Amino acid sequence: MGTGAARVRQYRERLKAAGLREVRIVLPDARSPEVRARIAAQMANLDPEEEAEALRWIEAVSMFDNEDLDETR
């Protein structure tokens, strides 16, 4: 089989040959009590009416589940 580095290199070569590339994403661990507390604190500061307006706008411009756009396809 080869070294770990060789296997990773071969894996990346296969991805590249398939027109793909590896992307690594680092994000907060929502299982962590500290992160969950920080999220809860941020959510408590949200204005429900502003959030509702943002969601209405997202739904209005969304291509998904929008009957007005279905007619143009």
C-alpha cells in the first residue's frame, strides 16, 4: 500500500482527474457547550421583526419554491 502521504497524493490526483478538488472547511463545533452558549447569546440579541423581513426577502428572491420563476423556465 504505500505511505500515508503517497495515498493522500494518489487520492488528490484521482480527484483532480475527475475535475474535483479538495476543500477543507473549519467551523465552530456546535456540540461544544461554550459554542452553544455563544450561539444562544447571539440569538437572544436578534430582532424577530428584522429576521422575519430578511426571510421574506430571501424567499422573494429565491429560485426555489417560487411559482413566479417557474413560468419563465
